[in-house]
Amino acid sequence: MTTEGPCHGNLAHGPAIYPAAAVRCSCAELPEPGATIRRMLDHEEKFLFKEEILHLANAVAEPGVLDNVEDLLTDVITSPRFDSEVFTLERSLQVMLGSRAGTTLVGLLTVAPEVFDEVAEVRIPSEVHERLVAWRARFGLAIDNALNFLNNPDGIQGHNFATQVAHVEERRVLQGRLTLVRYNNEPQFFVADASVFMGLVVDIMERLGPYLEPEAVDAETIGRLRDAVQLVERKTAARG
């Protein structure tokens, strides 16, 4: 299975900061042999680009804002939940700086180097420029890689589920062990209490249900679902 790279017009790669011509996108047509992909900005694009940078510079001009943004970026990069934190990074920056400036900053951290170099041509306070350069060098690559993965994750070609009993604080806890096999044949394991997996099953069915069509699920699977619900009801009936 071949998966194309993501178009940088979605998720946190907001379109406000840079035109499509500045970004290499897999959804674009390949140039003819010998052609050059234009990544610099034309006159109109430069004007729009500078407007966004000036707006961002004004948004971080208040005392302490630059430090707050840097603290947020540092927290995201060092978080054990890095992938999920990156997913919400743009929204967090929008809350802090405003919708337009937040999107601009995320785009600026991950934009093509040639485009980022043009920031130097915009008349913004030197401290702001220095911070932007430092943030791009420190955070840009990690954020870009994480966003690419979130936009284009590995597919699942198989799974296996098993149960186990764990002894936690002198009591027995039923757990599930889920193995997902990715398209690169690399397995990934997840262990959680039974209640977590039951909640996951319910979430999946509730989220998929409204969009299912008559042929989406075969009769055998429907029968297994019905039997499974009845089994759970029998096993938990004593609680009622």
C-alpha cells in the first residue's frame, strides 16, 4: 500500500500563512522532466505573507506573550502524549493569540525553509524575529513530522484480541490485550482494563452507526454483535 503525503492545507497546517506554491504537496501534479517547482513567493503572495507576519508580531507584542508561547511549545514537545498534544496545538495557540495569529504561527514553524527566510524581510521587532527563528530550529521539524503522521497514519491490516487477569492491590482485574498489525507488518500492543475496551467498542459503534449503509456490515457480523451484547447482559445481570 502506498500512501501519499498530506496536503499541508489541513489540520494545523493552516492555509493562512503561506500559498500553495510554497509547499511541496503530494496531491499536486508532478512537473515535466527538467521543470523547476516554484517555491518562492510572487509579488501578491509576498504581500499577503507579510500581512500575516505583521499580524502575528502584533499578537505577541504584549509583555510575557512570547514567553507563554515558548512555554506552550516546550510543553508540547516534551509531553509523553506528544502526538495528541500536537493535534490540538493550533487550537491552543488560537486561544492564546487569536484564531488568525495561532494558525499563522503553526504554519510558520513548518513552512518550507525558503519561505521562512522571507520573514527577515518583514519589519518586525528583532526579539520577535529571533524567537521565530529559534522556535523553528527547536520545534519545527518535530511538529512537522508529527502533523504529517497524524494526517497520514499507518493503516491496520489485522488485529488480535486476548484477555488476561492482572493482580492489582490484592484484587483481580480483567484486562484486554489488543494487538494491531500495521501495513508495514509491525505489531503494536495495547493493554487496558476490560471497562476501557468495552467503552471503546461502544464509542466505535456509536460513531460509525449513523453513517452505515445497508451493505456495510454482513449478516454474520450482525449476529456476532447481537450474541456478544446478550453475553455481556447475562454476565452482568447479577449487578442489577
